[in-house]
Amino acid sequence: MRRRACGAGLIAAIALAACVSPASVQRPAIEAEVPENWNAGPLPEEEVSDAWWEEFGDADLNQVVLAALQNNHDLRAAAARIDQAVAQATIAGADLKPAVGLNVSGARRKQAFVGLPVPGGSGAVLSTTTSSYGAALELSWEIDLWGRLAAGARAAVADLQAVEADYSGARLSLAGQVAKSWLAAAEAAQQVELSRRTVASWRRASEQVRDRYERGVRSPLDLRLSLSNLANAEALLETRLRQQDLTIRLIELLLGRYPGRDIPEPRMMPDLPRTIPGGLPADLIARRPDLAAAERRLAAADQRLQQARRSLYPRFSLTASGGTLSNQLGDLVDGDFSVWSIVGNLFQPIFQGGRLRAGVDFADARTAAAVESYLSAALLAYTEVESALAADAFLAREDERLWESARHAAAARRLAEERYGTGLEEYITVLESQRRELTAEAAALSVRRQRLANRVDLYLALGGGYQRPDAAAGDDGSAAEAAPGNGAPPATSVASTGAAP
């Protein structure tokens, strides 16, 4: 399927064809105070491309993300919704132009004159048969004196821009889902490898205990405990294999493929990217696709409010037609048989049971709801960034402590096995040290994956890639078109929300 996502060029073309400019709106002020820098930690202005997943340095991950962006069915549905919005914007803009149609007609008619005798006849009825042919061009046009139709067209263009931002957000979200699923699969693979090593190690330990038991050196209790420990390790291995299988099949679902486990499977988690997209809280409004979509829907609601208010004003329309009318088909091209008409119509609504006033109230309430939705989305965006930044520091310290715990647990396990072999320690101590080592290393792997997933969340919270504002400007100093995936709203002039028509 070929994606026909519209960019700024297509939006401009639709707006020009409809003789309107894109709707503008003043972004509402956020009641909460927005700091100049992130509270959870400063972000250097490091540039990251829109393909932010490449920062993990995993070639297989790059291929999987690109395959998902090309083949995911939900993303294709989002692209189809752009085509729907393009059509809606075209329909709304068409109301601003005259409608022209060609009407060609032909008729044949027989008429009987009842009661009129036919001369020399014997009671026959007098009748006549006539033919008529016509061709005319008909034109109708509502002149948009107050801008009601233009406001509707601008609202449709704003809706189109919102849907395009939704598509950018869907691409960003899909890339994040694939990346996090890939990291989960990589962790599952390492957990499987850890479980396999554990099973092999505990099986050797169990064989040693059995040998000592058969020689009468150790009690049956030690043997039973060792066999129970081994069975638990084998059950854990099956659990890890099941988790790995499920994660791989979920990745294939995101790729739009049958879940048959026929993709390259990760074996190791990648290193944590050293770069983080930079920027300040003030930059976030223009970088997040969901905020761009909310701002465009606010603009659409504002334009529909203006449209509803201007529906109270008089409407002036013109209807005209011109052509030929004759009883001979060949005369249709003869100017002597031409006919024409032109009619002007002025309609002023007076009483409609409160329908128009209720329409204004409805549009006003919808605009107020759009304002609150925008503010809520903005606060959520700030929260996601601050939370991801704070979690990055927490997880880094947790990661360090868990790997330190795993090193100590491994050393304790080796010491316990040595002391048990010399008869200085009970077997219960060996079992406890083995479980502690497995638990600590498994937890360390899990936190390592959480750190990587949190970095993905940070990329998503910041709107994907990042380029310095001066780098995003053209040679002439004008702002360049927003990069795909960022979903930045187009530059808009300032017009107050819900302004009077």
C-alpha cells in the first residue's frame, strides 16, 4: 500500500484551492508555571536524528523498526485517515466556489383534444404530437459575504493538519513499541541463557550431592533439596522460554506478519545510548505530535465557532442558466433559440426554534473543551519528560547496585560450595547462595532493560529526534518544514480563540 500522507505542500495546495488560509489560533496559556529548565535534570542541546532508534547501535533493531513503519496495518489505517481528511477538506472548500452543471433534455408529447370534432371524421378525437429539446449551462453560487463558508473550509484544513499530526504520532509510537518489544526480547534471550547456565550448574551440584549421598557422606535431605532446587531452575527456564516466545510473536504482530517466529531474534541488549535529545520545556510544544494535533483541533473548533456565529447573518446566492430551447434537435446550436435566466436570492433566518443559537452554544462549548484538552495534553507531555528524566537517574543507581549485588552473590555461592565440600557448611547455605545469585543477576538484567526502555520513553516524550532551532532554519533564515515524526504545527498568526466574527 502506498502511503499518501499529506505534507505542508499538499495542505497549502488545498488551502489555496479553497481560497482560504490555514486556521490560526493563539495557544492558551498553561496555568501551571513552566520552568525554564527541566527540574529532573538539565538536557544539553544534543542533536538526534528523527531515526532516534539508531542511537542504540543495533542494526537488527534498525531493520525491524523500518519494517514495522512500512508494513504495520494500524499505521496504514492512520495513513488512510489522512486521505479521508484530504477529501473532507476538499469538500468543505468546494462550497466557496460556484457550482456549474450541464443540463441536456429531450421530450416528446402527445396531446388529445377531447370534445373537438374532426372535420369530415366519424367521431375521431383530435390529437397532436410535439417534440422539444434543450441544452443549458446552470450555475449556482452562494456569495460568502461574512466568511461563514471560509471558516468551515479553514476548520476542515485544521482537521487535516490534526490528522497528519496524529499520523506522525502513530509513527513515533509504533517505533517506540517496536524498540521496547525488541529490548524485551533481548532481555528474555539473556534471561534464557542465564537460566540455562543455572540449570547446568545446579545439575552438576545435584550430581555431586548424589555421589556423596551414595557414599554415605551426606543425608537424604541434602539430595532432596538439591533435586528440588534443580527442578525449580528447570521450571524457570521454561518460563523464560515462554516469555521469549511471546515477545517475538508480538514483534511480528507489529511488523504486520504472521506470528511464526521467522525474524532475526536478539541475543544481547544493546548499550545505553550516550546521547539524549536536548531542548528546553518551551521547545516541547512544537516537537510533540500529540500537542500539534491538539492545537490544530483547537483551531478547528475555533473556526467552527465562527462559522456557527455567522450562520445568523443573511445569505446571498445567485442562480443563473443559459442555453437553447427548440422543437427541432438541429436548432440547439442556433443562437436564435437561446434562452437565459439569472436570479438573486437573499435569505435572512428569523425564527428556527432556537436551532442556530443552540448551534453557537454547541460550538462555543466544543471550543472550551478543545482548550482544556490541549492544556491537559501539554501538562501530560511535561510530566512524561520529567518522569523519564528522573527515572533515568534512579534506574542508573539501581542498575549499579544490582550488578554489585550479583557479583557479591556469585562470590558467596562459590565460597559456600567450597565450605560445603569440606564439610564446614550445611547444604541449606549452598541453596540460599545459589538462589541469591540467580535472583540478583536476573534482577540486574531486568533493570538494564528498564533503563533502555526508559530511554525509549524519553525519546518519545521529547517528540523523537531533535535539531537545534538554528539548524532547522533554511539559508534565508526561514523555518524549515517540520521533520516527519515531530508533527510540529505550522507557523500561525495570532488570532484569539472564539473571536467574534
